Amino acid sequence: MAAATATPLCASTLPPHYSNTSPKSFNHSHFTVAVPRNIFSSSSISSLRQSKTTPLSALPSVSAAATTALDAEQAPSEVSATPSKALPFRVGHGFDLHRLEPGYPLIIGGINIPHEKGCEAHSDGDVLLHCVVDAILGALGLPDIGQIFPDSDPKWKGAASSVFIKEAVRLMHEAGYELGNLDATLILQRPKLSPHKEAIRANLSELLGADPAVVNLKAKTHEKVDSLGENRSIAAHTVVLLMKK
């Protein structure tokens, strides 16, 4: 099949009865298309004919320093909470999931929950606190928890996740925001969290420095579907609303 060629856009492609002085129309099959006055001027047609594609070599290049900035491991003290735009409020969403394995403690919201399995992770594997940290960082437009506290850094091995959430709260205040409200959902098949929900919510509120009335916590099973429903993993979602002080 022969390669299709592009038809140049010029005055010859206009309908034969087109006029530059008054709006007219031309018939095509069963409909009429209105042609506005002066849709093409001689100068615009000339510029179209003379335009050329800019070669890639002429485009501005990105320095190596800029392309590797996000890849560099950053200590918490190097993160600056300076949102690109001061908004009256900001919304962030966080998600986290960890595999459950025997021999690990199950820590949720800073509370040790009795269970035969716990989260396998570089730090203490607190899926709720990790999720909340990511929600706050996301609302501020900052890198995620894995970039600020990389699991390749041995100093975070086995670290309490309260360290991460305190840093996220510090960045939030540094940017001039406070917590409006937080809504979190935990997803796990076992154990049942009803007996522990209030303790988890109270501790999370304390870590955030927030009134418990603005911190909500829900727990759902996964109806025995996939790794969550088979008690092989635990997940959490969190949405936060940050308000300008």
C-alpha cells in the first residue's frame, strides 16, 4: 500500500465559492457546514507553509543534576515543606500494603495487636502510620515516604513509624497547615480490630497532635478474596484534609 501524503493547507483546499468578505456555506452530502469570515488570511497561510518541525537537538536539555534529584536518598532534614501554591486547603491520599508473616509483631497505629502474624517490613511495618504519612506528604506535594525514609538506609531498619509521622507533622506545620480531618480504612481479614479501634484512634490522634473528633478509623475484611482475604497481607487507605492556618 502506498504511503499516505499530507495535503498542504492552503487556499486551494477551500470550497470554490468561498469568499473572504462574507460568511457562506458549502453543501456536502446531506449536511451544510458554515464557513466563518476570514478563516485564513494570506499571512497565516504563508506562515503555515514556512513552518518547520523543531529538531530534538534544538530543544533545551535537562541537566544530569535535575534528573537525578528525585533518585537521591534524602534525609528528613533535607526536605523542605514549601508548597508551590498557598491554597486555603489541601487534600492528600495515602495507601500502603504489607505482607503478613509469622514471627513479626502486628503494629497498627502504634498499638501492638495480638496475632500469630505481623508485617514484614524494613521498619516496624505499621501499615496505618505509613499510609497516614503518605497522605500528609501527598497533600503537601512532597515526595512519598519511600523517598524521604528509604528502605535502603540501614538507620531506618526496625525504626518505629512514629518517627515518620512526627516528621510529616513537622513538615505540615512548617508549610503553614494544620489537620482539618482524617479518614482511614484498614483492610484485613484477621484479627478483628473492633476491640482495638479506640486505642488505635487515640494514639494516632496524639501522634498527629489532633483532636480525636477529627480522626476517623474504619476496618474492613476482604471477604476471603486474594492475599488480603486469605490473611496473607494487610492494607490501609487514608484521606487527609489540610487547612491553612
